[in-house]
Amino acid sequence: MKKVLKWIGITLGSLTGLILIVGIVMVTIGNSHLNKTYDFPPSNITIPTDAASIEYGKHRAEALCQGCHGVALGGIDQWFNAGPIGTVDSANLTSGEGGFGREATSDEDYVRAIRHGIGLDGKPIFMPAVESTSYLSDEDLGAIIAYVKSVPPVNHVTKGHNFTPLAKILFVLGQLPKLPVETVSHEVHVTAPEAGATMEYGEYMVNTNDCRACHGPNLNGSKSPDPTATWISPNLTPGGELAFWTEEEFINTFRTGITPSGHQLSDNMPWKDYRNFYDDELKAIWLYLQSLPKLEQYTE
């Protein structure tokens, strides 16, 4: 009996040691992903200085940037908190203490972060919106950068990302989304359709405003991009509730946060940011969504 117990103890000890070694190896691989450095050709985008361009940059930033970085763009502590997976502070974008704008040495530093998803050191940044902002045209990106550089400095030192060993193991196992730098196209130059109430411009607005991140690649709904959340987003194709809305009701829903049936939009939907869209931008989005194939609501 003693020999049996001894061998059981040896076996369990060996398994524990093996699991520990495998875990250490996966954490090491995860660290290599997070610390890999990238380099991309410069875009040489022209950053405008005129008031109209800066105002337009502000308009785009109100929908794209403020939700994650705050109204003053000074960053948000624990913007993402997934408990055992770790935390992420969104960056201070201003020229104040701890700000990206203070540390950046060129306009290309902004381009690399927004279009490619890498920081000043060339390493990946945890900025999920890069999957949308990589679609921004050179002109729109230049206007946004011009606005961000013009905002008053905010003194706020953020801590970046703090992923736990568990998160790094889940990265390796493919249980967490890939880093944006690993998924975007990394185009050097991007163009956009002419702005206006057209289906083509609506597709551009959808692609550049993070709609697919929550509503799925086909816009028929998806599970939350937050691995700790359980909600499923609604279907935006003609197979969903929008099939029974009018264009006017669609626009009014964005302006008020209340659907035609009287339902209050969830805070998971950044309608308070998107209500700043121009009427023509919302009309364009409406036209694009109406042009999509009729799909069933996504379910797990």
C-alpha cells in the first residue's frame, strides 16, 4: 500500500511539474507576442493646420476617441478590467504629463498608433479600435491628429496594459482576440469615398466607427468583444428590427437613445458618442445597412 501511495505521489508531482513547465512556456510565448517590435513604412500624411480641418477632426474624434480616452482625451484608468485576465488603462493622448502627445517626436508616431496599432517603442498597443481606425482615409486621419494635437494638456499618468499570466496563456491558446497589429492590413495610404448620403460612404462610416467590433463582421449581431461579458448585440441587417424602421426613426434613435418601440439603448452601444454624427453621415449608414443581405440574428 505504501508503494502504491508513493507512486501516486510521484505521478501527481510529475504531472504538476509538467503543467507548470507548459504554463511557463506559454507565458513566455505570450510575452514574446506582447513585446514583439514592428516597423512600417512612413505614410508622410499631411497634418492640416487650418481651423476647418481641426474642427472636422474634433467631429470625428467625438465619435471615435472620446468613448475610450475621455472627453478631454486624458485617458481612463482601468478602462478595461477583466479581473483574472488583467486591466488596461486607455492612453492619455494629450501633451500633458504622462501623455502620448508629450512623448511623440513626429506625426508618424500618431499614424503608427492609430493605423498600425503600435506604440512609440514599436510594440503592440491594446487598442481594439485600431481595427476600425486603420480604415481611416489619409485626410480624415490627418484631421483627427491635428485636433488631438490641439487639445489642452491633461496631466495624467496612465499604466498601460497589465495582463496576467492567465491572459498570456489564453492569448497563446487562441481564447482571446488577436492583437490589432496582428489583424489589420497596414496600408500605407487609404482613400475614402466622397462624403455624402450615399451607400458607399455609409460603408466607410461603418468600417471606421467600430460597428463590426460589436455587431460582427456581417453586422447580424455578435457576442460581446469583452470576454467577461455575456451580452449579444442585435442584428443590423434587414433580417433584424431595423427592417421595420424608417430612416427618420433610425436617425432619431441615435439622437435620443430611444428606439421606435420605446426601448432605451444599452450603454454598451456608444450612441452618446454617435449622436454627434452629421445627418448625412447617419443617412449614409442607413443606406448601407439597408443594402445588406437579410441575415438571421446571431446566436451562440
